[in-house]
Amino acid sequence: MISIMNYEQKDSDKRGRHLKITLITVGKIKEKYFTMAVDEYKKRLGRYGQIEIIEVPDEKTPDGASEKEEILIREKEGQRILGKIKDGAYVIAMTIDGRAYDSVGLAGHIADLGVRGNSHLIFIIGGSLGLSIQVQKRADECISFSKLTFPHQLMRVILLEQIYRSFRIINKEPYHK
């Protein structure tokens, strides 16, 4: 569990609530440099509590795939994702068209979710074709880090870094602005 504290609490009062963070991602990371970055952020987050990463297999996309084929691929990956979502968790899908936050805003949002009783947050990163409609509908919200498209392996690193930064902000610890 990751410990969070209400912004109104004093630094000496770190009781706070506990929050579990799970990332559900499509595909494995093949590049060693991405794996090393993910491991580093998991280690850093370890001082705040538990973080879990669940990988579901990706579907191979043939060159020149039709729109119908792409929808079927997203649906297959989506079923795998949906099968990993725990009841009672607050689900956040990473999508290009989701709500945008700055780092302080994301930290405040995560803290607020914890204060409102959400003890388990699940962040979902889709595969190379994005997320199925079913996954987006299941999500409690969709957020975006940019209108740009990032490789899903890099997005995992970016998301972990922002979660780590959020907990630094929540706990009133220094962070790079």
C-alpha cells in the first residue's frame, strides 16, 4: 500500500490513508533501458508502499490491418485487461482524449481519491492501437499526459515517474519543477 496524507496534515502526521497502485499494461517491455527505468521507479515508489504491474499479452497487428481488424485486436486485448481489474478498484485509463493534469494537479487528484475512500487505483496503458471501447467504458475516468502518441513501453516509464512525483508532492518532499 502507498501511504498518502491529506494536504492539510502536518508533515509530522504521516498516518494518512493507504493506497494500492496497479498498472495494467499490454505487452512486455523488450528494451533493457525501459526495464531498468521501470525497476528504478518501482524501487523509488517502494518507500511509499506497494505498486504492482500486470502485463497482458498483446496481439500481433498485421501490416496494413483494416479498421475492423484493429477493432478486433483492441477488443481481444481489452478482454485480457478487463479480466485483471479487481472489483472495488478505481480505474484510470490512459487515453489521448482524456483529462489533462499538470503534476501538482495529478498529485492532488490522487490524494483526493485516497481521501474519498478509493484504496486501490488501477492505471491502464493500452497496446500500440490503444484501448478498446469496453475498457474505456469500464474506466472511472480517462486521463491524458499529452496529445502526442507515445510507445506503450515509454508510457509505462512516464506514468511511473509521474506517480512517484505525485507522492513526493503529496508528502511535501522536494521534486524537480
